[in-house]
Amino acid sequence: MVKEAMSEGQRLTATIPREMAGMRLDQVLASIFPQYSRARLQHWIRLGRVVVNDRQLRPRDKIQGGEAVEIVATVDEQTTWSGESIPLDIIYEDEAIFVINKPAGLVAHPGAGNHAGTLLNAMLGHAPELTAVPRAGIVHRLDKDTSGLIVVARTLTAHKSLVEQLQKRTLKREYEAFVCGVMTAGGDINAPIGRHPLHRTRMAVVERGKSAVTHYRVIERFRAHSHIRVRLETGRTHQIRVHMAHIHHPIIGDPLYGGRLRFPKGAAAALLDMLRGFKRQALHAVQLGLQHPLTGEWRQWEIPLPSDMADLSTVLRNDSHETHQSG
């Protein structure tokens, strides 16, 4: 577990959990310090800024568990990030955190092809002091076209607290989604996720992937689709999208994992148009719960579905009712 957050001297220390024995150093660090990308951690290892039991190792070296690790972190890349005047739907803010309702289409963090116009740029524009916090306080992400709640740390103390809550899996994240197929009941998906062996821009359930656990329950069933509530236990890239596709209930509109469009027999024009025109995954982070970094009090926020998903729900429900009545 992390013993201290990044201080003014940009120094991170942790004790590597013994259950991580046998894993690569870069994998371990990515798990312990999820606020940093694996590529950045590998870069620091190669620069000699990572010391494990007073030794410098390579990214691929295996660890035994129980070692003391120290990182001399640098955030020089952040100097290229600039604040931008981008509208934000701020659900809550205080001296420690922001809770943001991220719209679909907004990238969380600058990366390849998205150097500006991101949530990070918007946060820096709203609160310039976030330059002092790793990744401008963004400790977890939502995919570009997933909407909903995301928490942003305003201080290093809050950042440390939120990262630890993520590691302990106590930060509560629940989603609603519309999926293909009629689900008979809720359930749990425990299937490891890693990079797709052939398509490197995609994730997949793979034998040697990272542990990933998803819980879901059915809210409403339609003729050929289901409205579900999903709770994340882990937070792997594309986790809900990959897991739902894995059990043959891909999310409506998912461009990567949705497969070909499927229409219920005799679907009305309104439903056909809705399904053809829904160009993003029908996935919304509806609820967020956490222990407040300053007070220790449990805080929870919930927001309704965005208009496009609410409209999708209405059209699916109308199709079911109309078909039932005509039958």
C-alpha cells in the first residue's frame, strides 16, 4: 500500500503487497500508482528514478513481494498542459474534491490525437491550482463516449486518499447501460482483461489479463434488449464494455465491442432509427460514492440518465408495449 503521496519533492514510497509476487515491476507499479500511466512508470524505471530495496531494476524484472519501492517522480510533462475555457457540469465541489458530470464525447485526459479539449484542460481552466496535483487530480477515467460522474482531487492529500480508496476497491461506481439481448437475471462477471492479442486498440478477456470483476442486475427488459445497473469492483480499461460483450450482451451503440446491429422482428421505424443513430455506447456512470478525504464521511451522488439514453429507453419501452398490444 502507498505510504505517502507525492510530496513537494515529488517522492513516492510504497511497500509492494506480497500477493504481487512474480509480477513484473512495471505491472506492480501501475497497480500501486494508478494515477500514472504504465508508459510513464516504465520511463521512470529506465531513467533510474525507481529504486526497489535500494536496487535499480528493469521494467520486466519480477518482484518477490514485500519490497520497499521509492520513486522520484517528475511531472514535467504537465507543463505542456494548459487550461481551457470548457463548460463543466460541476455536481459538487469543496476544498478537497470536485464531482463532475462528464458528457459523452469529452476525453478525460490528453493523449495521442487528443492534446487539448479534454476534461483535464477544462479542470485546469476552472482551477489552475490543479497543476500541483498529478494528472490535474484525475484519479479514474471514463471512456470518451461514456457519460457520467467522475471525481477529481483538488489537493495532494485528497489525491492520496482517493487513490487508496481505488486500490482498496472501496470507491463505489455504478453505471446504467442498455444492452443487446433479453437478460434473464443479474449476475457477476469475473474474467481477466488485457490487451487484445490481435487488435491492439481493443481490450479482451484474456487468460493472463488483470483481474476484473463486474456485478450487474436487470432494471427493465424489452423485446430484444435490457436496461441494466452495473457495479464495478475493479476498474480496468473498457471493463464493462468488454465484460458485457464477453457474455454476449454487448452495449447498444458500442463501436468497438457491439458487433453488428440487431433489430427485433417487426421493429417500428422509431426503434430502427434510434438503434441506427445511436453512435456511442449506451453507458452512463450514474452513481459515485466515496469516503470524503478530509472528513472521512461517506458521500454519495447520483444523477439521471442523459437525454439520449432516456430517449433510447422510451423508444425501447414503446416498442415493447406496441408489440404486446398488437399481439
